[in-house]
Amino acid sequence: MIRLPLVLLFSAFLFSTGIYGVLARRNAVMVLMAIELLLNAVNVNLIAFAAELQDITGVVFALFVIAVAAAEVGIGLAIVILLFRNRASINVDEVDLLKW
């Protein structure tokens, strides 16, 4: 039997940890890991509500979120490697390639 409030509390903890990681970190790889925490918190919520409501829709959405997370990691790491090759740093504060 699933305890929905405990799972939602755990998901809120994961989400708040991910938000803190995105806002406080300067290393681009750590920011990507924090974004993964955010996406995993969403997946925990989707699976918990799918189990509570006995519906498969949450599981399907969770699979889509996993696919998007995999694509995000691939593109994000490619950008980080490109930045490291060009700037010799992956500090987010030093990235100004998109500025006019």
C-alpha cells in the first residue's frame, strides 16, 4: 500500500534540493545534475499518483519525462564539452556566448 503524503513529501524534498542546486551552483555539470533531480521529483509524483489512482497515464507521462531527460543530458553534456574546449572552464558565470 502506498503512503501518498510521504511520497509527496519526499518528492517535494527532491524538487527543493534541485531548485537549490540550479540556483546556487556555478559548475555547469552540477546544474545539469540538479535539473535531473527536478525531473526525478516530477517522475516520483507521476508514479505516486498513478499508483494511488490505479491509472496508467502517470506511468506513460513518466516515460516521456525520462526520454526528455535523456535527451537533455546528451545535449547538455555536448554543450558543456564545447564550452570547456573553447573557454577552458565550465563555470556558468563565465558563459557569455549568447550575449550581444
